[in-house]
Amino acid sequence: MKKIIVLGAGQVGSAVAENLVAENNDVIVIDRDEKKLRELSARLDLRTVTGNAGHPSVLIDAGIEDCELLIAVTEIDEVNMIACKIAASLFGVPDRIARIRANEYLDDKRLSGEELFAINQVICPEKLLADQVTKLVNFPEALQVLEFANGLVSLVAVHAYAGGLLVGSPISSLGQHLKTVDARIVAIFRKNAPLAPVGDTVIESGDEVFFLSRTSDMRQVMQELRKMERPVQKIMISGGSEIGLRLARSLENDYQVKLIEANEDRAKQLAALLEKTLVLRGDEIKHELLREENISEVDLFIATNRNNERNIIASLLAKRMGAHRVISVFNQQMYVNLLEGSNIDIVIGVPDVTIGSILSHVRRADVTRVHSLRRGAAEAIEIVVHGDQTSSKCVGRRVNEINWPAGTLLGAIIREEHVLMAHHDVLIEAGDHLILFLSEKKMVSKIERLLQVSGFLL
């Protein structure tokens, strides 16, 4: 159990606190809004402190003297940065994470690193979201594309479709189709229930299939599971939020991008910041504007409005009027849960994307990457193996000799930049990075115990 102080009880802070409490950590949340704190403490087993998160006296009230991790995710960058500096300089807090959104800070490592403000890790939810959506633009067939091992390996989720080469066939036949490519199916969800993937498991149309492969092999594996979508050329972004701006910037050099923003001042600001994107001032929930801008010819419509209700209306309207594919981004998890399975093709929650960056600092084992999946119910993690044959239950043993917890599947092993698919006879060595899929998050503690090195308490 770690003592963790979370600064900010907004959507990100609340989601972070909920995940940390679920993993049996001692969590204290600080915020100025007493109502938010009451609502949070009513549903979670944590302590709250009302006050300015950047004031030392408030931090002392929260018990910062013996805090192990400070997570500063208030809406104000400067408060987050100052809080990290105070936590390090005055109280010696060993681990400090800050949410920073302004490019002025992000672009200067002196400001967003340890040099001035003693920040161990910066998280920018808007950047994380923009990166994830950009991957979905590049691979329109995918539901999720998540990277491990500095981009060497990717975990991809797709819906299997009738007529796909592997649909109606056992998983063991994958190798017959992919003669030059090595990949592993690590999870199948059928009607929202996990299904353990073994050799004789038959994939059905509509299954949500997760596979691991070298990033360079992704497209070839995807062809086995579903038809290729038409290439994306025309993109329409609804809402000039920070996410919308980042997306437009990352996409405008390779695609035809239009961005709709209702506020006149913000629209002018966006037009000045973007080079090739056509910025339109207008109401994205009006038929007339979408029709005039040929919504039926749009390959991808992305709703990034700050107002969640407008996002819903704009997404459903764009889909009904002929947009080929629709992605909608929401700040609140309740909307993600509500719209799962609706006519919106992909629904993304800001907390889901953010939480993985934080969880790697909380885990007791040497975890380098965490991705939260299926609205937090499942996880994919990258974890480093330590020890030797006498001190480790994994080092020097073949994959099939290890007693993996139920609901856990080892997909790949990264060894000195080499990618090894985790077939049963692969021998695990010290220093290997294991890419694991956990169908249930509660398996994390069992994995940590399995990888524990004798003589050390994890």
C-alpha cells in the first residue's frame, strides 16, 4: 500500500483516485471545491482536504510528510508545477507527477522536468488523446492501437467480421495464413464477456479480438480478422478544444482537415495557429452546416467539443448524415459507458487514456508501461523481469513451465530490442520485458507476486 496525494478532484483526478483506491492505496484528495470532495468521499474509501493544492499548509494537512507519490492534476498548470517543487524541496516526496497542458511549458524540458520544478513525469491528457486518435486515423479498422517497448510492439483491438480469413477457424490456424509474420491473439471478448484464447478457440463474427505483433506487421495481421477500410482522406473535427487543435495539427499535413468551432474568437485563434486546416465558424449540431460541408463525403468525423452533450448530438447527427466513421471524445466516463454499442463507432474517455501513464508509478513491480482497456476492467502491461534461477519464479524457465494466474496471457517478450512472440518453449531471461494481457485488473497483484525476487519485498 502506498500513501498517495492527488491534487484536483476533476474528471481526471477523480478517475485517478478511483483506480488507486481500487488497488488498496492510501489516497488523499485535495481540491478547493468542497462539493466535489463530498461526492468523491461518499463513494470511495479515501480522505479529502479542502484548500489550495499549492499551499504548503494544505499539503501538510493532507499528510505530505510521509507521502510516497504526489499526483498533481488540477486544471491549473502552475499550481501543479509549484506543488511538485514544494513536495520535493520541503517534504522530500520521492515521486511527483504533474499534469501540464500549455505548450510553453511542455516544449521546454527545463520547465517540465526536474531541473526547476522537480517533476518526475509530465502527463498531458490532451496530447495522449491526440496521439491515440491519430493512430486510429492511420489504422481505421482498429478499435484501439496501443504501443509497447518504445513502439516496437503494438496491441491492437478489432471487431472480427463475417468473411474474414480467420473467422470461423480456430486460432491455431493463424500461422497457416501468416507464414512470414509472427503474432499472438491475447484476448477475445464475445458479447462483452472475456473468452480465454486457446488453440482450438474459434473466432466468431463480432468478436472483439486483441492481438500483439511487431508494429511493422500490424496491417498484415489485421487483414486476417477484418476487411480493410477505405483509406482516410477527408477528416472533420467538431470543436476547437485543446484536443481538437492538437489533432488538427497532427493530421493537417497528411489529410484534408476541416475544423468547426462555434465561438468566433476561438475560431480566429485556431485559424492563426493552424496552417492547412480549414477552420469554419459555425454550429456543428445544425444539419445545414454539415450538409453544406458535404458530411456524407467525410471519411472520419471526430467530436472533441468540451460540452459532452454537444459531442453526442454532433456525433450521432454526423453518422446519420453519412459520415463513414465517427469517433467521439468525452471527459466523463459516464458518457463512455452510456454510448458503448451505439451508432458512434469509437467512444474514448479522457480518464481511460490518462490513467495508464500514472499506474506505472504505483505498481510495486518494475512496470514500464500500463494501458487501461475496456473502461478499466482489463489491462495490458509491460513489466521487466529481474533475478536469476534461484531468486525468480520466471527466469530460466520456459513460458509453459510458469504458473501464470488465470486470466493472464503473456503475449510477447522484448529482449535487447528483439521481439519474441511468447510461444510455449521460449525461455525467459533476466532483463526481459514481458508484455502481458490481464482480462481482469485484479490479476495485477498476482502478477507482481509471481515476478517478485526472493529477498525483496514488492
